[in-house]
Amino acid sequence: MILARLTLTDFRNYSEMTLAPGTGFVCLFGENGAGKTNVLEAVSLLAPGRGLRGAPLGEMARSDGPGGFSLNAILNGAGSIGTGTLATAPERRQVRINGAPASVNALGEWLSILWLTPAMDRLFSGSAGDRRRFLDRLVLALEPGHAHHASRYEAAMRARNKLLAEPDSADPAWLAALEAGMAEHGAAVAGARARTVEALEQRLAGAPEDSFARAGIALEGWAAGDLAAALRASRGRDAAAGRATEGPHRQDLAVTHRAKGQPAARSSTGEQKALLLGLVLAHAELVAERRGAAPILLLDEVAAHLDPARRAALFARLEGRGQVWMTATEAALFDGIAQASRFHVESGSAHPA
């Protein structure tokens, strides 16, 4: 899973820019606001989902450009993929794989991409929705079909909520069909999450102690069962609440500091960052083992927040484990990495360093 060439056209602050990274570390350095994170966001959009910022598509096109944007990548020995929008449809995402139109979810069959950003530092003390999205990204890297079931479940749930908001005109047969769809795809979503959590928990439990705290993880909240029956029984409650109160969208990822035996949310900011980093690294190793290829890792400003010893330990652990894109404000923060593709990022451009 290597990007041999990446081209950005009218994306964020880039008019036209092409990078030809190598197979290991890809180090981007430059001043704040130069566009380093924009490059990582572009890479993240080569997988299903809304990218590492979760921003609307309409915000991604260059503000003084013609409208729309495109991202194209040549994969190392495996063809090409591209995505973007048209000026005439700025919120409709287009995908092409080897030159042919494809669905967004099809991207998951080609690339597994994981990321860490400063915005994720308080993931464990934030909302359950943020943790579910994080978990679903982990699941997707192992089971690409997860994106299909998650999107179908969400679509059926939105349609059901709309019907329940107008009970006098709701078609009972259509309501039952939507609930059956939620039950089918919800079971697939919950099952994939459970398998990922179980496999990752086993790996974390057996991992040696190192510079990164080991997390303990478990799936909490809604437990899989007869969802169709539960939805039928909760129609009145759901109509009053304006949302579905049963289903996998009510699940949460519980994370603990294994050594201390306490919830991760009660750990210090530094400990939470170490737990999150250790969790992502363990998952990347699991993906490489299961899929036969290491995922692409995007680490935004991670090195700057680690002490020299942990920074060296991170580089050592990532050495030889696939393509790892990293950003920093100073090139010196990448000292200790022997072989890397290094780029100096300035406003709207990036040059080999």
C-alpha cells in the first residue's frame, strides 16, 4: 500500500502540486499554515469517508480556483485511483479507479489509511460519536465491506426517523422494510466492530511494555440482538425523541489505561496521546498481518509532542512498516530517521529537501 505519486489540483491552498514519495517515511516540514496537513488530508481522501478533518467537500476546493478539485495517486505496481468534485456539483464526490468510475466505498478495497491528528488528542474524553467514527476507521482497514453496511444502515435510519416524524401518513409496510434493513446492516456493522475490537484487544494484551502505554479496549452500549423487534417496540419512544434509541449507532468504544486499570479519559493529556498512539500502532501491525500489506499512516504533528526518547522509539517501531507520512514545523524533529522522502512545504508548493 504505497503511493508512488500524488497530484493535487485546486485542492485547499494548492493550485497544482505533485509529490513522488518513497516507500518508507515521507517527512513534510514547514511553517504553520503552509499546507502540510492539507497534503495529509488529500491522502486520507483516497479511502472511504470524509477524510481526516471530516470537512464538507465544498470547503476543499481552492478558494480562488475555478471550483471543484481533484486528487490523483499512482499506486506502486497496482494502478491508479483518483477522487474529487466538479464545479457544477461541489458536494458530490467523484471516484475513478484505473480510469473507470467507481463508488467511494470501492476505495477501501485498494488502500487502508489510518491517521492521528492533534484534534484527536482528547478522543477518549470526547463524545461517543467521535469514538465510534474512530472505531469504524479501524474496522474499515480490516474489513473494507464495513463502509457499505454502515452507509446503508445510516440511510435506512434517516428514512425511518423521517417517517416517524409524520406518523399519520407513515406507510406501515415501508416502516417495517426500513427496520428490516436497519436490522440486516446493523448486525453486519456490530459484528465487524466486535471482531475488530476482539482481535485488537488480544494483540494489545499480549504486547510487551514499551515507550507507549498499552490500552485495554471493549465495546460498550447497545448489545447485538433482535434489532427489528426492538425497533418495532420503540416506535413511540423514537418518534417522541426524534431519533432511533436502539441500534449499533448507540455503541461506544471503551478504552482503559491497562497498567493503571483506569479509564483512559482520567489519564493525563500526555498519557492519552501515548495510549492513542500505541493503539494505532498496534492496529497498523494487525492490518499488515491480516491483509498482507501495511496500511498508510498519516501522523500530523506527532513528533513535536513526544520527548526525544519516545520520538526515537516511535521511529524505530515504524521503520520498515510501510509508508508513513509525518508533518512537523522543523526538519530537526525528523532527526533519527535514516531514510526518508523529505519535502519542504511552503504556501502552495512542496519541494524535495
